[in-house]
Amino acid sequence: MHSDQGSQFSSYDWQHFLQAHNLVASQSRRGNCHDNAVAESFFQLLKRERIRRRTYANREQARQDVFDYIEMFYNPIRRHGYNNSLSPIEFEKLICFRKIGPDRK
């Protein structure tokens, strides 16, 4: 579980929670507030676009829905402003095509 170095994430209660759920703590370096900005942005979108709209009967249903969001929507379809309004898969294909060139496979 990645977090910043806020006191709530270094407390004994938080460490106990991580151990109880077999999670390993990971924190940003001091003074590096952008260390996990990409992950935070992704999880904010995941929550806003998918999870907050659903109620899951169990963990497996939630896991499958998150997988579906990532593999069936986020990567192949969702447009990203940073990628010139291309989906991640479209962007990767474009970059790969540029590296290989139109005559090579």
C-alpha cells in the first residue's frame, strides 16, 4: 500500500491494518510530493468513474469489475489528455509504429 509520509500512514494503527491484511507499506521519499501522482490520479479516476457507482457483493466481484474497467475501458478506450487524446493502447501503438517504421513488422 503506497502512501505519503503523513502521520496517519506511519501510525501503529495503520501498520497493524497493513499487517492484518498482508499488505506491505511503501512511502514516498521526503520532499517528493509527486512521487505517486500518477497512481493517485489513476485511483481517483477509478473511484469516480467506476467504484462509487457500484455496490459489490464480495471481493471477487469487486476485483473482476476493476479488472474489467482497466482492461476493457481504461486502457483500450478512455482518452487521456496527456497522450494527445489517445487511449493508452492507441498511444503505445503509435509510439511502436514510429520506432519500427511502416516497412517493418
